[in-house]
Amino acid sequence: MMRTGLAVDGMTVHDRRGRAVVSDVSLHADPGETIAIVGPSGSGKTTLLHALLDALPTGLRRIGGTVRWGGRIITPGRAARRWRYRTAGIVGQHPAAALNPLQRVHSLVAEGTPDERLIRRALDELGLDSAEMWRRRPHQLSGGQAQRVALARALVREPALLVLDEPTTGLDPDALDLVGQAIAKRRGDGRSVTLLVSHDRDFVTRVSDRVVSFGQERTFRAGRAIRAEADMAVFSASGLTIAQPPGTAPLVQDSTLELRRNELVAVLGPSGCGKSTLLRTLAGLHAADEGELRWRGNIFPHRVEDRTRPQLRAVQLVSQDPATTLNPAHRVGTAVARAARVLRGLPPSAARKRTDDLLRLVGLGGAAQRFPRELSGGQRQRVSLARALAAEPEVLLADEITSALDAATAHDVLDLLDRLRTDGLAVLLVTHDRSIADRADRTLRLYRRGLARANPDRSEETRAW
């Protein structure tokens, strides 16, 4: 029987070495359906989306399979590009990297339609104040805001095919509900098809009609509590005031933060409230308006350019968006080994051995010769973590490092951090996942105009931080 909607049959994709990345996969979505694709990090979910859109990155090759839309075969090449442009709205796994840094928000969404009324409605319906966001550029958005701007751009033209790769990454629960409502509007309309890749099982259950599973799902064990040493803070900030952009109304004002050895502190809060900006400030990548940083009780330079090699080694950041921090021209092993050589002074042979050990620790043994483009988003997150750990830091600033990972892999990563914390590592972790925050010794909640501090028993205070 000829199917309407989208039909993918026998899709097979190989890498440059002839290894199967996607093998003989078929899926069908009728008009009005939302299909979710789930599975472990690196199982080929994103590759399947790229293959059916005929947009595979360099190094991957489609060697089998057909794509039909409305019963018509979509031929790879120029015909597929025309079909993709006319039919599909696409939000990739790293929307911030896909947004033109020179364009303002209104101009980015206008790529879908020039109608200002529709642009404002698309932004407002996703919880983005169109008046406030209208003239911002991508670097002035949080990860969650960039995610929703990209979604608004895809939705504003009401595409017949909507393809979403991890659209929930970096979103707080309220923003997540708004994205769910936007997807729900398309369900059952008898016209449009939505394909969704996500690691968020609750979200998938809520918004999809059917689920396609890739790979094997694993169970995971709960983390163990680790008592932080009751000594002087290894890293602290006092009188900290941060604005984004600098000089505007502060996101964090006259605030104090302390991190002790062995401690895991989780930072929660809505998208756009300044969580990533806080970590970037502590890492020396964003200018604080006021405040003092200290490491081991000594004054610590604000700017990364002013920090000595031991200071650079001491405080390491794992960014929310590894696609923008890994050099696409460098192999994974080169990126990790460079940190070991430059910051720890290891000779090349020792750096290579340390690199192999770290990649195995994060579940990527054998990936040293691969390029970032050959990895999934979750695998790139783990490469970024390995690179930060290669410096053997005393403080790890971790920004949503589990957001692109399936549940079992995420908890494997957290178990690794637990083991490292027994050796003294202090971790400041930004997350939207309460189950991850529950593993922390303390939680800090950042609101849109300030931060509240949680007691060690995790009961959150209401006063400003």
C-alpha cells in the first residue's frame, strides 16, 4: 500500500572506513503524526535525520535506502535540496552554532516569513518576550533562548515536515512545556509530520504518537553521597555582579559563592537567567562588573588572559555547546592531548597515553582518531569533558554536560565525577534535571534577577543570593 506522509525504507549509512552508522532502518509517519526517535548517545539517531534530509556531513555516505514524501521518491542531490527547502523546518542539535552571529533575532526568524506579526507571535508563544529579544544577537542569548529562537524560525512558516534534534536541551520546565505545546498543535492536523530526537523520556511520552528505539537501553545505578571537606574553600567569589550584555541590568548582583574540595554544587534556574554566564565569568570568559575571585585563598584574575598556567589548569570549563569549542580540523585525540601537554607539561607519549585513558573513562575508547563531525552531540560532550579532565583541575565548571546523553550514559558520567571528587575535585554543575541536582551536596537556584542559596540538606532558601 502506498503511504502518504513520510516513508523511510532500508536507510543505511557508512562512515569513511565502511563501518555501518545506520543499518537498514525504516520508519513511517502519517500526516498529523509525531514520531520520536530515542536511544543511547552515538547510536545513529542524528545521522538518520541527516540521511533522510540528504544532508549528511563529510565522512558519512548513504549507501542504501529510499525516502518518500506523499508517496513520491525524493531523489538525493538537487531534488532533495529543493524538497528540503520547500517542505522542512529543521532545528539541529546545536542551534547556537547554526544562528548567524551577525543577524538579530527578528532577522533570523524572518528567514521563515517576513510577516512581523507572525514573527512576534512565534517568539511570544515560546516564552521569548519579542520586544526584549527583537534586536539581540545570538551571543546575547542563553543556550535555551537560542534553542527557542531556532524553533521559532522553523515553526513560523508552518512547515509540512518538522525535524527536531534534541529540542529540549538547555530548557527549564516552563520553557519545556511551551515547546511541548508548540509540537502538540501539529498533532492530528492531518497535514504535517514531526520527527523528534530526544533523551527526555517524559517529554517524548507526552508529545509523540509513536516511538522508534535505537540501540540498547541500559539501567544505571544511583550516585553515592560524598562528604565535602570542612576546610577553606578551594575557589570562591565575593561581591560578584554580572550582567549580560555587560553594563545592562545585572543577572547576579553582589553575590558570594564558595566551592570546597570533594563538593558537587548544582545550579538550577529558568533558561536565560544567567547560569551559563555565571560559569563563563568564573572561567574568565565573561567580564564581571564587580567582584573578587579567590583560589586557595589567593586573589584569582578575572580574565583568562591574565591567569598563569597553574591557574588555568586549576579551573576548567566544560561548555554547554561543545560543537563551538572543539576545533573541527583537529582529531579528538589531538584536542585532549593538547590540554595534557600545554597545561600539565606532559611529553607527547605520556599525553597520548593519558588521552587514551580519559577517553576510555568517558566511554569513548578508540575515538582518538575521529573528528568532531563524526561524533554525536553526546559524544562531543564527553570529549569536552575528557579535555577538561586532562588538565587535572581542582575545580570543574560543568554546563549541562549531560543534556545530550541518554539516562544511563549521563549517570555513568556523574559516577565518574563522583570518583574524581573522592580525590578532591570540586564541581559546579548547571543542570535543568532535578534527578541530577539531587545528587549534589548543595543546590543554588538562579532566578531572573538573582540567586537563592540552598542549605546542605538541599532545602532551598527564598532569600536572594
